[in-house]
Amino acid sequence: MSKKRICLLSSGHSPFDERIFWKFAKSFQENEFSVSIFCSTLQIDKVVDGISIKSFDGSDFSKNKKAREFYSLISKFKPELIMSFEMLPVFPALKFRNRNKSVKVVLDITEWYPDNVALKFTGFKRWLKYFQLFIPYLFILQRVDHLIIGELAKKKRYDLLAPSKSNTIIRYYPVLKYFNYQKPDLSKDEIVLGYAGVITFERGINQLLNAAVKLSYRYPQKKFTLLLFGRFTYKEEENEFKSSIATAKNLKIEFADWIDYDKMSSIIEKLDLCFDLRNRNFIFRNSLPIKIFEYMACGKPFIYSDIKPIKDELEFSKYGSLVNPENEIEIIEAVKKYLNNPQLAIEHSENARDLIEKGKNWESESRKLIELVNKLLS
């Protein structure tokens, strides 16, 4: 019996994106599906761990040309199920389904769209861009066969926009087998404070630096290191940040470039406390950060911006602290709590790992994904 074919489409992510490759594609491949990833972000044609990746560099393509390229790849593969991670590839997927009625088309939703695009503009242009994207987006929501939604906070919008459309929440939880538990020791002389992810001022890097500098002066008996794991989005911010660290005399600052998802734990394990001090704008205050679960999988207490999705998801005081990212005193006090009571860090560490092991992991979410796909294809 031949394997059923699933293709994953993305016009905005790398084919090796953690959700696309390391979670969805890997789960499909391990459950005996034939899997292909088609993206417009990278020129590549190879098979990795049994997953076919045929992607093109569409950076200079018009939307119509991208859609034609996707349609060509889909037509050659002839999938029974197509999963798209953005709006644009849904159109060639629907075109293919029009000619192959049994094909199922699924949209995976992880971002506030079209807000995340429109909010980059100001004034009238913001509203114009929003409605330019919203109308076709509303169209595809009615046409796809199923919606996968990454978190509960976003579900309410789609219950309103597409009330008759079936949907499933499949969360961002970490692939547990890739994350090793490493208990923090805040009693030692060398303390590593860390951040993992996209590095921008909007995500609170300056606040973290300033707090780390203050801590290094308040605790001269300790040697503090600030480890930033990821890449800067904007070159001008990178230059400004790196010039400002010259004044951080008592603080060691290290950078670790992004690595494959299955190796991320090797960096996170080095951290004692993990941070995310993102601005509380519309997108950030209404989005559940993925990295918080990866920190917890490694047993790291967290200090995060005080946002509702975290409170809705976790009894956060068992695992870390939520702070006003604009209040330096709150940030410093959250760190001092652990420095003055190292046993609390161990308690939060053990609680965090236990929570991830008992259900907030991809191994559990993957079962929901496979059940859904089998149901759609039955």
C-alpha cells in the first residue's frame, strides 16, 4: 500500500523552520506519510531525514509568479493533503483542489494576520494595508477544509471570522527528546543570564542589558555573563547595541549564533535564568512566546514581560516571574529573588521540567496532529 502524500507550503519561513520541519514534517514522516516541503525562501532540492525539500528563492518574484511556482511543485507531487503556513500558498493549493476534489487543504495559523503586516505601517496606510490583506484572507478562511491554530488566544478571532469552519489547537510545545534538563545553581560565583530568539530592541534587549549591568555592580562578588542566542534582525540595531556594550565593564557579554533546533538545548543548558522583556504592543501582548516552553524543558526559571497569554497558560509563579519590561527595578528584584534564595531557582526548575514532561511537549501535540490528518484523509 502506497504512502499517503502530504505537502507543507510556506512563503515566509525557512524549510527548516522548527514548526514546519522539526515538528509537523518529522511527525508525518515518522507516521509513514510521504512528506514534501515547498518554500519560496531558499533555493534547495534535497532529501533530509526522509523528508523531501524542494524550495525556490522567490525574493524577487511577484505574488503571481510565486503562486505559479507553488502550483507547479504541488502538481508534480500530487498530494492528498496540503498544509499551508501563510495565506499566499493557499491560492495554488485551492487551485489544485479544484481539479482534484478529494484533496484536503489546511491552514496553520500561528501569527496575528493581517495585523502583523499592517502594524508596520502608520496612519491611513496601516488601515489600507489591513483591508487589502483582510478581504482575501477572509476568502481563504471560508475555502480551506480545516484550520490549525497555534494557541488558545487566537482561536476566538477565527470562531468569529469562520464560525462554520472546523479548527484544532495544536500548540508550540517543545520536542522533549531534544531538550536536556540542566538544573540551575544560583549559589555559584558565575551567573549566566540569557535570551534566545530574534534579537531586536522591540524584544527588550536594551532593558535586559541595563538590568544585567546594574546587577553586576550590586553583586560585585559574582561574575555575570549575558548570553544572547540568536540573530539581530536589523543591522543598525546590532551596531548600536554592540557599541553600547563597551561601557559594560563588569559584565561579560557573549553571542551565540542560531543553530538547528535539535541542538538548541546545548546553548540553553548554559543559562541560569532566561529572559524575554518584549514590548507589550498588540502583537506581543496577545501572543504566547514559544521559547518559554523550551526554557522550561531545560529546567530554566524565566523572567518575562507580564502578558495575559502566559497567565492563561501557566501558574507562572511556580516556574518564574512576570515583570513590567519598562520597570528596571522589577526586573532586578526578580533576579535578586533567586540570588538571595538559590533553592527557589531549583524548585522552579524542577516544576518547569515536570510540567513539560507531563504534557506540554510536542510528543503529546503530535498525536493530536496525526489523529486530525487521519480523520481528514479517511
